[in-house]
Amino acid sequence: MVCLGNICRSPLAEGILRNKAKKAGLHWTIDSAGTGNYHIGEAPHRLSQKVSKLNGVDISFQQARQFHKNDMKHFDKIYVMDADNYEEVKSISQDQWNQDKVDLLLNELHPFENREVPDPWYGTEEAYHRVYKLLDLACTAVIKKYEPVEIKK
Ligand code: 4NP
């Protein structure tokens, strides 16, 4: 899960997806990163922590890091929050760039529409609640897409 600062949107997406994957019995390695380096080592934004906690998801232990080109190799799927993130990931990845692995997260909810998760950085708490709801719906779609189908006897 990738955004700009790795303190507002992608830490929420990481926490939400980890929570849902665990509940679905999926042993995925889930991580998040920012394309920028401004907040490396910081905990998620106070309001991201607050809103996720209200929804039963703990992200307080997460620490911001910057996206690295090796992430493109290491992870099977890379979800970005907006079009700028997409271009930055492409630029950072250099020779490792693999277009098939990268998509806007909201395309899992609205295929091919290239909708963006709005940046709540300058917003009020309400903006963080709205972002949480969007990410929650998108992560449910991701789980549905990849979880193994139960074979009925
Ligand atoms: P994020 O939000 O990309 O969702 O983590 C932002 C966090 C910090 C900044 C911008 C966006 N910033 O400019 O420092």
C-alpha cells in the first residue's frame, strides 16, 4: 500500500487489509510505504490512529518508510492511492518497474475508473473517517478477489 507520506492513507490501508486477511485465514505479507521521505520513522498520523482504533484496527506500531525499487520485486501486488503515487512508484522503481503489479487501490471497487483516495492531510477528522470507509470497502474487494473459493461437498 503506497501513498505520499506513509502516515495518513497507506498505514490505514495496511492495517485494514492485515486485519481482513487475518480474519480470512490468508497468510499474506502486507506492508506500506510512502513515495516521499519527509516522514520516515514516524508513527501514523494522530487522526489515522484514532479513526482506525475506533474501528478496531491498531496501527500505532507502524513506522513510515520510503518506497524502494526492491519492493517492486518483493511484493506481488502494489496498490497506490492516487495518480501521483503511481508516477512516483514508476520513477523510483527504474529497471524493476512492472506495470502488471501496480494499480490504483480504488480500481478494485470501480474497475478502470482510476479513482483516487483523497489525501486527508489538510482535512478534519471527518476526512479521515471518509478515507477509512473507502479503504475498508476497497480492502474487502481485494480479499474477495484473492481468497480461495470454498469447495462445497
Ligand atoms: P499520506 O498524506 O500521503 O496519505 O500519508 C500525506 C502526509 C504528509 C504529507 C502529504 C500527504 N506532507 O506533505 O508532508
